[in-house]
Amino acid sequence: MLFLALAMTWSWSMASAGETAPQATLPPVHVVQVEGTLDGVTARFLLDRLNSAGPEGAQAVVVTVDSAASVGVDPAPLAAAVRASRVPVVAWVGGHGAVARGAAREVVAAADVVMVAPDARIDPAVPVEAEVATVGGVVTGLDGRELRGVRLTTAETTADAEGRPLRRPAGTIRFFKPDFVARLLHAVDSPHLAVFLFLAGLTAVAFEAFTAGIGLAALTGAVCLALALHGMAALPTRWPFVAVMAAGVVLYAVDAQQLRVRTMTAAGTVAVMAGATGAYWARPEGVRPAPWLLSLIVALTALTWVVALPVMVRARYATSLIGRDALIGRRGVAVTEVGMSGVVAVDAAQWNAAARPAPIPAGGGVEVTGVDGITLWVEAR
């Protein structure tokens, strides 16, 4: 009897649970991020997500937009894809100081619902339904709306710690960004990064030539140049000015080869600055580089050539003399006091040294009398 009672109780509990079971899982809301310059990479990503939202069971797609410019993108197919989407599309221009301009503006204008953050703008303006500060607010604001014949269920009401009603998103919100490779290619579609990678790539290749290394610098330089050229090809680049930048690097190399900072270094700096500025001067807003940032890139390039490269060149030419009698008889100066140990500078390279027969004070002249491995024997001259 006890077993029968327990079985009946279990059956009644299961029946009751079935009657009060929660609703089926709500379809997700997809959030697709469009940020930075709207280029071919971002356009393909957006089209793919719009085409995939229906088969993946999304009840709506929220496109978050912060794009001040577009390059190499026809806005018509993007706007058509938004209008033809199998699920409702909501555009939100959000983020601090966000803007929608160019092709991004056309995407926003084609959406079923347009919302903006309080400090965002659309240029030229389109009708906006609401100002919403967060993506969560956008999702909850869609609850109960009927778009394209579908009634959206995107929010639920709960209570906060003090018992007050609180609206929050219901169901799953899935965020989508391009994959790593696509984000990398998108990132280099920036005038600042394209110029930086171009100069860094040329400098790395020159570093390899001067130091006769194992090829890592040349490989790094090749990767930087490939990324830079990809970005420049996507941007409205004036290629003659890119050639001027390359000529400036060649001018740097002339002085670096001769271990000096003279006319060629100054001319190289002028050429690099002129090329970096002219490549994107007076281009549309969003593609136009900031002068201060270009100046910083040029300054870092000049500093590398004036300080780092000469040190590498000296090291290259000094190492070929290690352990050879060719150093005997050379003259230099004591960098530190030299007794049983110290440092001297000979032929613009610094060496470990030992003095005989007497110590030599710092700053004193020295003459090499012998070589023991990487240590020079010197005497005062």
C-alpha cells in the first residue's frame, strides 16, 4: 500500500509539473557589430549574418553601428539585404560618440526600427524611434512589437532587491563579430595603421640587411608590408606618396650605413612625413588621418633609424673583428676606468678590456696591444 501511495503521489507530481512547465525556449536575438570603417571585410560579414539569422532561428537581428566612413563598398546591396532579411532588422547607433555615415547610414536607413544612443548621430539624419543607452535597452524595447508579421518576445518582468518591477531581456542574446583573420584585415584598413605597418615593414627589412640575422626581422617586415599594402589597397590611397615614403626610408639607410646622422637623415624624415601626409590628405572624414598621430609615427620611425639602426650596424661590423689581430694597434678611449677589467671604445664599438702595465682612467686614450677572445689588452697612449 505504501508503495502504491508513493507511486500515485509521484504520478500526480509529474502531471502537475507538466501543467506548469515553462514555455519553450524563446528564439534568440542576434546582435551584429559593425564598427570602424565599413570596408569589404565588414560588408561580407554583415551580409553573411543577415543571411544566416533566419536559418539559425533568430527572432530579430540588432545591428549595432559606429562607422564614420566606408571605403570600396556599394551601399545598395547592403541596404537591399537588410530589406530582404527573413527576420526583422533593428539598427542601433550606439557607443560613446557613435556615428553612422556613408554605407553604414544606408544600412541604418533600411532597418525596420532605428534607435540611437543619447550622444550618437546619423549623417544625414533618418527618422529615429527612440534614444536608448544600451544594447539591453534596445532588446527590451522590442518586446511586444509586431515586425514583418512576427510578434517579438524579448523581455520579461522581474523584481529587484526592493521588490520593484524590473524589465530585462528574455531569452538568449547572441553577439557576433568577424573572426580573427577578418578583424585583422579590417583593422589594417586604417590610414594610421597602414602607414605605420608600411614604415615598420621597410625598417625591419633594412634591419635584417644591416645585421645579417637569421631572417626573423625580414619575415616580420614582409608580414607588415603585406598587411600595409592590403590596407592601402582598400583605402583611397595616393600611391605616388607611398613611393615618397619608401624613398625616405632609403635615404635613412644611406646615413645609417655610414654610421652618421646628417643630410640624408634629415631629407629622409622630410620625405617620410610628406609621403605619410600626402597619401590621405583631404580624404573624407573617417579616412582622413589625425596630424598628431602621423607625426608620432614619423617620429618613432626617425628615432629607430637615428638611434637603433646605427647601433646594430656597429655591432655587425665590430663582430667580424673579434679574435683577429686586425685590432692590434688600433686606438680608442676608455669608457670606464680600466684595470684588470673595464670597457673601451675602439672603432665606434665597445669592448671588454684589461690594462697593462698600469690602470687607465676613464676618458684616457688607449692602444690595443693584444686580443684574448672578446677581451682587449690595452695600454695608455
